Amino acid sequence: MATKTSSAKITDDKIITAYMETVLEHERFPQSVYKFCKQHKLKEEEFYSFFGSFDALRRAIWTKFFQNTMNLISKNEEYTTFSNKDKMLTFFYTFFEIATLNRSYVLFSLEENRKMLEKLSDLKDLRSHIKDFATELIDEANADKNLRITKRSPRIFSEGAWAQFLFLLRFWMDDSSAGFEKTDLAIEKSVTTIFDVFDNTPLESLIDFGKFLYKEHFV
């Protein structure tokens, strides 16, 4: 997408693309909205019509990843017939495919905060989106259960899904396997584990997952 001119209509996508390219080209985050806009022939009011700050823009990048993931998923006509487990698998597979397309930016933006991703403000809005997605899944599952005792806690499940995402993000950042096939395996095993936990049959899966993490030096 063009980012060096204001002749075309300015969109949030164009500003985001310009920002990500600037970060990678200069290997640092822009510090001045004025200089950033001047470099890309934008008017400051054009920038501020979409983002109140660079912090807001960086949060929006992760929201775009989420939105693009959901848009791709929605194009699969069979998705609505999937089990909740397969919906979660599809979500993670698709999200990390999109992240891989933007891997250079993601690695640069997260590297310094690798050990504190859960507190990183850039991921704040994404956290809400992923928790909402997970809550919808467990609400769907609970709707089919007549007894209250058999229903699962959306709050616990959504927090678990977020923790799972952070684990997978760190794993993907360190993954050097061809085609990130180890990340795909981690997604499969971790999703199986979290759903087994909620189905009250966790032991075998947890042991298998633990062995996998140990083998990959993540425990």
C-alpha cells in the first residue's frame, strides 16, 4: 500500500503500514508525530483523525491482526459447524499465520518486553478481543448444558485462553523450525489441553503437553 503521499485517500491501514515500515527501516520507533507525518506527506490532523498517539496506533496494529484473523475465518463457510475446540484451533492457526506475515515487526516490537508480555500496553486491546472471543465460545457450550453444575466459567476460560495465547506468542517468537511447524504443534497440543481441562479429562493430555514443553526447553 502507498504510504508516501496524501494524494490517495488516507486510511488507518495506510497509516499503520507507513508506521510499521518506518519502524523496520530505521530500527526504532518514531518519537514525533510531526516528523512521522512530514516523512510520509501526511497532515497531522489526518493522523489524529485515526489515532490519538503512537501508543494507540501500536495497540491498533494488534487489533488489526485480530480483525483480519476473524475476517479470514468468517470466509470459511464450514466454520460455524466446527466444535468449539476446532474454532479455537482455527483462530490460533490463522492468527499466527498473519503474525508470520508481519514477523519482522512483531519481533522488533516485542523483543525487549518478552518476559513481561502480559503487562505490555501494546497488547491491551488484543487481550480484550481474545477474551471476548473465548467467552463467546464457552457461552455457546454452556447454552447446550441444562445443569448449572456442568456449565463452565467464561471468566476462567477466557483468562486461560489469554494465558495460552501469551505462551504461544513466546513460543512462536523463538521458533526456528521450517514453516514454524513446531508452533503449529504447540497450538494443537495446548488447545487440546485446555479443552480437556474443561471436559474434566486432563491427565493424559497434560502429561503429553508437559513432555512436549520439556523437550522444547520451555519448562
